[in-house]
Amino acid sequence: MYTLYYVDDDGRTQQVQTGTCGAPGETTTVTAPGVSTTAQTEIPLGFKARDTAHITGPIATTAGYSWQIGFKAYKQATDTSGNLLGNPVCEAANLAFTSGVKPVTGTGDVTSDEVVFPSPGKYFWVQTLWMVAGDGTRFVAAQGVCGAPGETTKVNQVNITTTATSSVTLGQRAQDVARITGTIPPGSQLVWRIYKSTGTPTPVCETANLVHTSTPVGVASGLVNGIEYHSYPVILTAPGVYYWIETLTDIDGNTITQGVCGAAGETTTVTPPGMTTTATSSVTLGQHARDTAHVTGPVATDTGRSWQVEFQAFKQSTDTSGNLTGNPVCEASNLVFTSGMKSVTGTGDVHSDPIVFTAPGTYFWIATLWMIAPDGTRHLATKGTCGATGETTTVTPPGMTTTATSSVTLGQHARDTAHVTGPVATGTGHSWQVEFQA
């Protein structure tokens, strides 16, 4: 609206005409620069979310003003199915994130800072475009609406349940199975790690006891419901208890979800093949003795592994009655015999090489079962105990008594006579002699 004045030579003014409010041609419409927004629609929990403003302008940058845009996200109250419990709410009470303010220098896309929302649910984004005066005063140019189309990010919980092979005999294969429910981003993959128990009451899963990391398994993207993925089978190399942990990662290696050390169903117990041993209980010096391993298995021979039994014998310190003078000792210092390795191809008896011990006494045997990897590496499956029941061989000398000439007159012959009651082993490559001294 305008007012026209007449001014005379003396400076006096007189109103001549006044325009009419809303007269034709007297309207200026100020429109905000064009801006629309698009937020990420769905992401798994733990992933980064963001909002993007599409500035179509025009943006006036020549009138002494600058431009900025800000982004905020508000968590909504929903039921268990993800439906809103009321109207959209975007207030300070449910504000979940405020992005740093971003400059706008022209048309194009402007992206908010990224945020990882801390819980599943629905989040509504609201953007605000400001015109900023030279003194820093900000004027709202455009602001989004709470719950506007395209401005909702749904954060989904990805759930994984897992079940590992509960028990195997050494040499058999074990694996883990993961069942995934949730929205999976493209390029995701599963990796399983196995940790050998340290024997502590609380499970420990650290680098020090990590024994296997699986080859990654690709996971289909999109919304999945209970789809199963299997780890590649693995042969664990020692008896014991093992903990599995599965990790689901995105294409950039960010963890989406990860299992817990010692979780229910994520333990594999590895037991050795069954084996007991029986040594020759007693022999007379010169006779053969040996140890026998009774392998009850199962023995896994179809996984590329082979098996061997090793036998060793250790001489013990005893008194004149044959009783041990201390605890059983099975060390290098009293090792008297090591049998050649004997192959194990299944259940049944495996015998050591025979041995003729060279002195009377007590000998303890120890049998060791080895699992042999394809590269020749030997892994201990089970080993006997020094002094175990049934693993003692007692060696006694052949029976012999002596009778000497009881008396002679000086100058007469005298002699000693050995009465050998045996048994005397003559079939083991050994011969025998008696020496007499007076």
C-alpha cells in the first residue's frame, strides 16, 4: 500500500492519494527456497542413519545473507508391531539427535551428520532451513513437518540364534548354525570364532585362547526371517571345551551383532577316542614284555587324519622287596624303552614292540595316542598316567640257588654248584652264564 504527498516550495506537505490495502499489483509473495528431504527408511540396530535435504532453490547468496540447514530426529512411541501409539510427536522430550548445522551454498543435496540410534523403533526427522543475516540473526525459511512422508527411519533389531555341535570325538567335524531374523544390509557376512576353554569358572574368549576363525559366509540382504547359515566344518585339534562366537558385519566391516562368550548352545566338547591299556604284568628276566592299547574309539579315519600309538617304559626305583622308594617317576632320566609308532586304523588292540628288559625290577608303561594331520603334525589325543593300574611289568630273575662244598681238608678240591630252577629264556636271542667267585 502506498501514500502520495504534495510538497510546496515552503516544504509543506499535503496528502494527495492513498493506495488500497490489497490493491491489484500491490502484492509481493515471498517463497522459501525449494527443499525436500529423504531419510534412510530402515536400518539394523547399530547402523548409522542420516537425513538428506534436496535443495532445489533458488538460493539468494548475493543479498548479504547466508544459508544453513539443521536436522533433528525424534523417537516415537510404538506398540510391539511398530505402530504409533498416538499422533507423531516431535518435542524436546523425545528428541533423540541433533545434527550439526550444515551450510547451504546453492542447490543440491545436503546431508546431516550420521547417528547410531541406541534402540530399535521409529524415528521422525525434521529439517529446518535458515536464512542468516550478516549479524548472525537466523530467520526460519522452511521447516519440515513431524511425521512427514520420507522422513521416518525404522531401526530394526537383528536377532541371531545359534546352535553349535554339542560334542564330538577328536578328529570328527564340528560346526555352528546361525538363524537370522531382521533386516540385513547388502554385503553382510558371518564369521565364527572358536575359543578353547581356559578351565576358569567364567568363560574366557580372548586372543590368547582363540584357536580358529572361520571363512566368512555371505548373508542375503533384505528382510529375513529365521534363515539358516552354517559355518564351514572344522576339526578341533585337542580334547577340551570350546566356545563359539558368531559375528555379523556389514560391507565395511562394522559389527551388526555379535554373540556372547559361553552362550547357551554355543559350546562344543571334544573327547578323545576311548583307549585303555594292559601291559605284561610279570616276566622272568630274558622274556619278552609288551604293552597293549585297547582302542574303543570311535576313531575318525574319514576326515583326512591318521592315528598312531606310542609306547614307552620307565624303570622305577624300588627297595629289596620290590616296593617303590618314592612316587612313580616317568621322565627322560629313567626312560628305558620307546616302541616304534603303531598305526591305528580303527577300534581294536594295538601292541607295542616286544622288549626284553635287561634288569630285574619294576617298569611303568605309558601309551600315547596321536592324531596326525595331513601335513604330518601330531596332535595329542590321550596319554596314560605314570603308574596307572595295569601298566606295570615286574621283571624277576630266573630261580637259582647254590650249594658249595661244605668243608675240605687243606689240599682237597672245593667247588660251588648253582641249581637253576628257571625259567631260563633261551628263545629271545639271549644266552646265559653263571660266574662263581670265592
